Amino acid sequence: TACDCGVGLYAAEIINGLRTTDRNLMLLCYTPHEEQATKWTPQLRDRYFAMLASCTDIVCVSPYEQPDAQFSAYQRIVERSDMVLAVHDLSANADRAEDRALRYALEELKKPVLVLHPQKLTVQVFPQGSEKTNG
């Protein structure tokens, strides 16, 4: 995970929780830059640093904030993954780091991707493209 505020942090905390019963499970964190959490609320910063302290390994993409640092972190994660899990609205089609990383996984690397829609609660699996609704 890139340990970003939101799904990245939530997912990392879940994995760390699962690691208490499964010691073979690892959590690798690729942070975009050292001061990623500087402007977060104190509660989120505490959660972030607690998660980093208990993860398996940390890689910091850049010592300071750079325009493409977030995308570079996502790119490294995608390259090292067997499968990508994304909480994302594919219809948004923006040019944020998250959007670019998902396109990189799907189009350039042809990785298997599971996309969970954040509002519709649908699941899309690529490359098959099948869609299911949770109910």
C-alpha cells in the first residue's frame, strides 16, 4: 500500500490486524515522500505512524514531495503485485495518480485487477470484465 489517507491506510491497518494470526502475511508500504502525513489530523497521523511501525517493510519513494511521487509509489506497488485491488470509480476517468496507476496496471502491465466501486458497491474483475453487485 502507499499508506495514503483513506483506503490505503484502512487496508494497511486491516493487513496488520490479520498479521497477528498469520505470521506469513506481509505488509509492504511504499510511501511517496517522507512528509506524507504532515498535514493530516493528529489522529490520522497517529494511526499512520503506528501502522508504519508495525509493517513488514517501508520504502520511501522520495525524501521530499515531488509532482509524481504518489504515482511512482503506486507504480512500484503495481509492478510488485500479483493482483491489484482498487476502490475506484472507473467512470471518473481523471488524471490523478490513482487513475494513472490503475490504467498502468490494466493497460501496460495487463495485471489482474479487482475494482470495488465506492458508491455502487459493485465489483469488476479484469481482464474478464465481469461485474457483480453485492446485496
